[in-house]
Amino acid sequence: MAHPPHYGGKKRVAIVGSGNWGCAIAKIVGVNCKRHPEFDDEVRMWTFEEMINGRKLTEIINSEHENVKYMKGIRLPDNVVADPDVVSATKGAHVLIFVLPHQFLGGLCKKIAGNHAPGCIAISLIKAVHFDANGIVLISDMIRKGLNGMDCSVLMGANLAKEVASGAFCETTIGYREEANGKLLMKVFNDPLFHVSIVKDVPGVEVCGALKNVVALGAGFTDGMGLGDNSKAAIIRIGLMEMKKFIQSHFPGVMDVTFFESCGVADLIVTCYGGRNRRCAEAFVRAGGQKSFETLERELLNGQKLQGTLTVKEVVKILKAEGQLDKYPLFKSIYNIAFEGAPVESMLATLGCFELQQVVLAKNQFGDVVSRRTVVYYGRAGDRRAAL
């Protein structure tokens, strides 16, 4: 077992990322760094520079203490300083908090490596996973390798950014490898209204945070079809079972109890009711499949990124290669609806309905079909209801 890092003097904390989740967590971290004497008061937050009405975003944040693009109306602590230079933002840091789209990690880690304090540790708040030719890659492992073996924990939970920023009570989970680092990070994040639990299960905590975005697409499809909470509850239950099966088959050491932490069932529930993946999936259905997810992302998310669509593509690729896709009917159906043109009603047919049919409603004078309706027949024999 590795020895916990030795920190001399006050510990500097830096945040890499300043979107809505980055700003929400910066509000908590800034307060905690002033509250705990072992931390340096100043928290540097790397901010991708943008021009907002002729002004630099970093200048707006540092003068008005508000990210007017990604977290409008929420005041950041005065000790959180936006910095457009990632090298400057992370210089001498003892704790690095990564909270940005994972696509940017490679280039940033090259700039950060060696710039931080000796014994520095990292934590990922990125709810995604990466995939390469060998299969699934944890974001925490990408950070660890990109920063020369640095220990990297993860934080995931039922944490909608706007609610966290507004001070609504919630819970979250930190997955750690080294207990000393888990306890230190708990001090960085724990707050009376942001309750942190720590578990020694990095892959379980981390992959839950990615796969719940896939299930949220299914929840959005049910909303788009105008179905009720009973239907969505079924999607959530089936989704949790498929998440658990996938995670434990690829990471056998993941504990059952992790799925009952905030990073598991709680994050899944809140994402299926309030997250961006659910929102875009509902809009996809209401647009009749005429708008792609890329278009909806641009129209609805104000620069934020969808993760569920990227994740389900890679998950299906892995399951196909393993010959296991048919054992994951929800994941398979969500993929087929999003990318293969399958009717949204097919999700219900896949999960429990007896039969899905295309019923002809009208033909033109030449005998060509001009109108169809998808009908789901389900239930026991004799129970035939045209549900959709």
C-alpha cells in the first residue's frame, strides 16, 4: 500500500473547468477552503476564455463573481479566481479537481503534468467514461496516466448543478483508492447541504456516473411518448439492473453496496427526471426523429455536452464484440432508437410488450401507403390494447 502524501504548509486546491457543474462545486470548495485552516484560501479555477458581450468571461467572473454564461444568478465566493491559463491555475496545487468534458483531458494533462506540487492528488467529477480498442477506460485512469501516476479519486452523485449551486440539500459519493486521500477530499467537498460519503470503489462510483446517462435517454423517450411515472419507473428499474450487470461484468471487484449510494440509484433517479440527457431525448421524440441529437444539443444546452449518446454508442460496440448485446435489451433499444431509426415505441416492445406492429391507416389512389401508426399489443393473451 502506498504511503499517503505529505503536505507541507497549506494545501492549494485548483479546479480545472468552469461550466455549470464546475461553478456549482466551486461555490462549495471556495467556502470550505476558507473554513478549514489546512487549505490555502485562494482557489484557482481554470476557465476557457470566451467573449461575452465584448468582455472576457474571466474578467466578468473575477469582477462580478458570477459565471454569466453557465451559472447565471449564482454568486461565487470571492476567493475563487478564474484563470484562463491552465498552467497558472494549477501551479503548486496539492489537489486538482477535474470537472469538464473528458474530450479535453489529453491536452490539458500534458500542460498540467509536473506543474503541480509534489504529492498532488486529483479527483474527477466527470460523469463519463472513455473507450479505446481494448474496451472501457476510466476517466480517473486517464488522469492518473496523464499525470504520471497521480492518485485520482472520483465524485459522483445525485447532484443537478443548479440545485447544488442554489444550496438545496443533496448527497454525493467519493470513490477512493487511498483512504487518506478520500478523507482529505471529504474535507474539500463536505458541507451541511452537500453531504459526502466515501467508499473504496473507484470503478463502481465512476461507471455508475456514466451509464446513468444512457438510462436517462430511455426515460426521456418515455416522456416524449407522453407516458407516465409508472412507465418511467420501469425504465429506471430495468436500467439499474443493466447498469449493475455491465459494471460488475467488466469490473468484478465493484461492490453491490455502491449501487445504493448516491452515485448509484439516487443519481440515476434524478438524472431520469431532471438531467440534460432526459431533456434532449424527450425533444428527440417530440421532433419525430427529424432532429439529430447533435442539433438538439446545440439548440437546448447552451454549450453543454451530452454524454449519454456517446456512451451508449461505445457500450453497444463493446457488447456486440463480446456477443452479449441481447442480454441488455434496454441499452440495445435505446441505441437503435437514437441511431438506427427504430420507432421509439420499440423500446416498450423490447422490454415487455408482446408485439409491435405497423398498422396501415390510409392508402392513396394508387394503393401506396400514406399513413401508418405504430401499435403495441401487450399483456396476456386476449389483452390487446393499442397503447401508442
